[in-house]
Amino acid sequence: MNLPAALLDPRAYPEPTARVDLVQTHISWVFLTDCYAYKVKKPVDLGFLNFTTLRRRHFYLHRELVLNRRLCPEIYLEVLPIVEHKGAAQVGGHGHPVEYALKMVRLPQERMMDEVADRGELKPEHLDRIIARLVPFYEQAAAAPRIDKYGEPAVIAFNHRENFSSTAGLVGEMLSADLFALIQSFSWGFLEKKRRLFLRRIKKGRIRDCHGDLHMKNICLADGVYIYDCIEFNPRFRYGDVAADIDFLAMDLDFHGYQGLSRHFVEGFARASNDPELLEILDFYKCYRAYVRGKINAFIALDPEQKPGSRAQAAELARAYFALAGEYAREGASWK
């Protein structure tokens, strides 16, 4: 059975639906029915995540359910088995599971933060609502010695080293050698010169079990503020400085041309969370986050399962994000 094709059949789902649409990333298929979204993980191993076995995919779907209920308890519903019956797929059916799906309430696409921004409708009040949602989230997020270690300079350096090694092959195609060297020089220099700052943030309790993927496509501004799709597959990408989470969204606002709202957001969050040091580390983490987005889009551009148009768009985005990382590296060089 070709599972992705089988799940495009409306009869595969436990509730009636007029149609099923498919949205996919490099690690998941998401099937959209009239009222719900069903996420199925792809059997991929990218080094930093491994979904190659059914048991692993089942486990990480449950992790996704639990972790995302911290910010969206009313959206994340349950993990359901997918069974095969007479050659057809049934989500939530009885029998031996051939796959699993995470069932979520479908959010209105037109209220996604990036689409609101693209229509020119994003306002400071929207950012204030997000700040009001995030401040208590981080205050309540888990903090412990095992999490604190992810704020240590050595671990932050490891994350950067992994980024650079996994993208070295893109030099000359997605970014120039000079840009690659500039971003590395800034990152290593900041880590060395600001070591005391990183250690001080650990002592102040700024290292938490965060969201890990806080950008506009993962925020819905509907009747409430819904912040979803956190990192579940690797705690190293979720544990870390609150500033790294906040600066991800700030970077995304910059990328979409909303530099004023980006500044409004980080300054407002710094005040509300009593964390003025967050501004001192702003360019460092924005550079890191822009580079991560460049890397992810580069992976999508190289994914043969993606449509040619999607791959070309992803390559263009990758180059733009790498260029933005370079801008932050130039701006942040004032640490010298």
C-alpha cells in the first residue's frame, strides 16, 4: 500500500470530510481534512533525528502531543493508529498498526502569523499578545541541571559546529565562501569573548525547556494565540536560552521586513520578563536562527520527493536566510 496516496482518500478518516489536502516537509506528511490535521512522520534519518522505525515514529508523535499541549492543549488531540483493511488505509481503525498519525484541530490558514504579515495586517498588539502568552510559558517551563548544560558555551559551540559541518557542501551553491567564513568568524568570536555572559545566564535561570522552532509559520493569531509545532525529536534543539527562542521570532520578523515590530517584540519581552541582557545577545542568536532556517530550506531544496517548484522556492529562501545571517554577523561584530 502506498500510504501517502491512501491517506488522500477521504474514506480513510474517522469523520466525514469532503476532501483531503497534503502538505509535506522534509520530515512529515500532514493531511488536512475539513476540520482536522493528521501528521505522519516520514521514515527518515537526518542525523539529528531518526524516524526510521515505526516504534520511533510512534514515540516521537507522543512526545509531540505532550510537548505541544503546553501551549496548545485544545489543538493537540491524540495519536491514532493507521491500519490497512482490504488494501485501504483506516485512521483509528482496529488491527495491527502499519503507521501512526497525530490528530490536531485544523487552524484557519488565513490567520497564520506569516499570512497576516504578508497582508500587511500585523500590528504591535499582535506581538503584545504573543509576549503575554510566552512570558508565563517560559516561567513555568522545566529548568534543571540537565537542562542548564545546554546553555554552556561548549554545547552552544557544538550546535554551531554541527550546523557548519552539515552545510559546508552548500558553499558555492547556496552561499559564498566569504559569507560562510564571515558567519563562522562572528559566531566563534562571540562565543569566546562573551563566555561570562553565557555562564551568567545559566545562573540566572534563563535556560529552559523551550519551544525550539518559534517562527511565524508556527503561530496562529485567531480567537486566541496558538503557538504550535515545537521541536520534539531532539531535546538539544529545544533546551536552551530563552533568548534563542525569542530571537528566532525576531529574526523571522526581520526576514519579512518587519524590523520595527521585531524590535518592539524583543524589547517588550525583555521588559516583561525582566531580562535586559537578552538584548546583548540578540545578534548572536538571530544569526544562528537565520542560519538554521537556511539549512532547513537547503535540505528541502535537495529533497527529491519535493515538487520542482517547491525545491526552487526552498533554494531561494535558503540563500536569503544565509544572507540575513551574514547581516547579523556584520552588525554583531561590535563585540570587538
